[in-house]
Amino acid sequence: MKKIRVKQVRSGIGHPEIQKKTLKALGLGRIGRMREHNATPQIMGMVEKVAHLISVEEI
């Protein structure tokens, strides 16, 4: 299965609560934090919802 590396590049402040919770579910929470995830449909859906706050690269 493909893996992705997700990095938070913008703050969740001023964005809807659901987007803040999505960041937390991805293991993020502050700018610069990185996490690796398997590219499952559930994870990719979360990534799409907060794409304006994160950067994504395939590993």
C-alpha cells in the first residue's frame, strides 16, 4: 500500500472546528509537524478536507 507524508504548513486558527478535529485525527496540531500514513480512502478524504492547511508527498 502507498504511504504518504503529511506536514502541517498553516494554522487551524480561524477555521471551522471540524477542520481542527481533522488535523488532530491526522496526528497534526502545530505548524511543522509531520506524520506518515497509509494512503487509504479514509485518510485521503481527510487530506482533501484540509488540503489548504497541509502539504502531502508520496513516499
